[in-house]
Amino acid sequence: MALPQPRPGIMDIKPYTPGASQAPGAMEIHKLSSNESALGASPKAIAAYRDAADKLFLYPEGASVQLREKIGEVHGLDPSRIICGAGSDEILQLLTHAYVGEGDNIIMSAHGFVVYAIAALSVGAEPRYAPEKNLTGDVEAMLGLVDEKTRIVFIANPNNPTGTYLTDTALRHLRENLREDILLVIDAAYAEFVDEGDYANGAALVDDYPNVVMTRTFSKIYGLAALRLGWAYCPPLIADALNRIRGPFNVSTAAQAAGVAAVEDQDFVRRNFEHNRAERDYLQQQIGGLGLEFVPSHGNFILVKFPEEPGRNADDVLSYLKSNGVIVRDMGSYGLGAYLRVSVGPKAGNRKFIELLEKKFSRD
């Protein structure tokens, strides 16, 4: 009996594997595997979410008008060019489905966010991986992979999982050397954690060029990961295209309400930023003091390299941490098997992580 079959290539895609959340047997769990907000969500966003409960029988407002207007107000952007989605993941998928087809290719950094490759493969396109320099995106390497079949160049800035970033000058050089018919997608999910003077989130590039899109998320500094909420700032023609193919009610009423309240509460965002900067500095100082290599981070996570020896390598340390209630992210799916990524979490989790590492790597 013949059964429905997915398109060729679909079953060859490796599903996205999220950060682990369970540590069987541990008395207390510190989840440092998914780059979630260390301070949770804004109390104002939580209250707005709860207030939406009596509207669950109604369809959401289909165009996320209030949320787009609030994002535009806070960031100084034109709301008509903002698209909201069920996480920035949905928007990345929408962009790929709108602009990439079978036989085309997309270009991404060697250790870039795996969702870009999954999106490309889902439409029969080829993901091309540009080598990095010191775990940082290499603009010339990306440009060197461009051919007549290239449709999108994806760049996460800062990049997950490495925590490195490209300067505004480097991004502009990348755009200026792309054809007009190639879309440059700047995934700025971690933009709120960066305070370097030569960094730009990409919004100005969207204003300057008709083929640049910036995507953002509410899952990180805003702490709304469970609601699946993201947005993109687009040139008008690209916004029009995405609005034609997105789901008619793709953002829930509760997510819209919480998103509006979260954007309004910039005091909470500042507190979360300051916590992250202080705790990230602490973690990096402690990790370095134990003789471990790490990639200096501009996000809310740190990529740590471990030696090859049994008992102290990444796989063994991952198991050791988990058995003691600290969950971090393995990096095998990113081609970084010698590394683990640890999120900058609440103080208690960060201290427990360092305490456990000290037992393995202390020089005393």
C-alpha cells in the first residue's frame, strides 16, 4: 500500500535538538542550557499575560498592531515595516520559504544557528557553510561562497553559540558586496546584551538597503521564551511578501499583550543587561582562572573548551555537571565537540557551575 511521502530530502534533515532541561536524580536543578533570561520575565509582562486569560475564546488581532506600534515607538522604527511571528524562528522560516527554492543555496557561518540550515533543507536548498576566523564570522569567506544560485546570506550577530560578533563596518562591507537580488538576514537575537561601540543591530542597514532584514526575539532578555514571540524589521516589499504567507493569527493574544508590556518595561531590560554583564564577567574570570579556554562572549552565554583527556573532556564534564544538577549545552551538533556552552543564569546557578568546575580543574 502506497502511503503519503514527504518531499525528497525532508527525512534526511536532523531535527533541531533544544537544550536539555532534565537531570534525573539531582536534588536541585540549575538549567544553563538554553540562554534563557536569568531574571525571568518582567512582572508587568506576566500581569499582562494573566489579564489576557478572559479573551481565550477570541481570535487574536491578526496583524499584531499594538505590539508593532510599541516596538516601533521604543526602537524608533516604522511599525508598517515590522512583522511579528511565533518566535524569530518562524520569521526565519517564512523568509526562506518566500525567497529560496529547490536547487538554490543559502550561506551561513560554519558555526551559525542550525535553524538556518534546517530552513534551507526544508525547501530543497543547499546550506553552505563559510569557514570562520577564531570562531568569528568571516565576511570574505561568505562572499567567496556566493554564486548565481545564492538567495539568502544569514548572519547571527552576536552569533550563537560562539558569542562573537561582526562590527557594523564588517556587516556593511558584506552587504555592499552582495548582489541586489540576494537577501541579507541579520539575526540580532542577542543584540540587547551587547555594549560595544562598533556594534550595530542592523536596523540602519535595513533603512539603507532594500534587501536587508533584521530579526529579533522576545525569548532572551525579555524572558518570554514560552510564548514564542519574535519580530523582524524589513524593507516594505519584503514585509508585504511575509504578510502574504504568514498565518493569519500567528501571534497569540497573550503573547501580544505580554510583548507590549515587556517592551514598555525597559527598566527590567536594563536590570537584566546589568546582571548579565556582571555575571558573565564573573564566569569568564573564574573559567579562565581554572586554566580553561573560552570564547569571550557578547551574549548571555559562554562557549568553553575542554581538554581531551578522559574525565575532563566535554562529554564527561557534561555528564558530571548534569549528575550534580547543572545542565549546560553540548555542542556536537555545531561541530564543536570539544566545547560546552553555558548560559549566564541566576547567581545561584552560576556559582554552582563554578563550584563543580573547581572540583575538576582547580590548580590547588
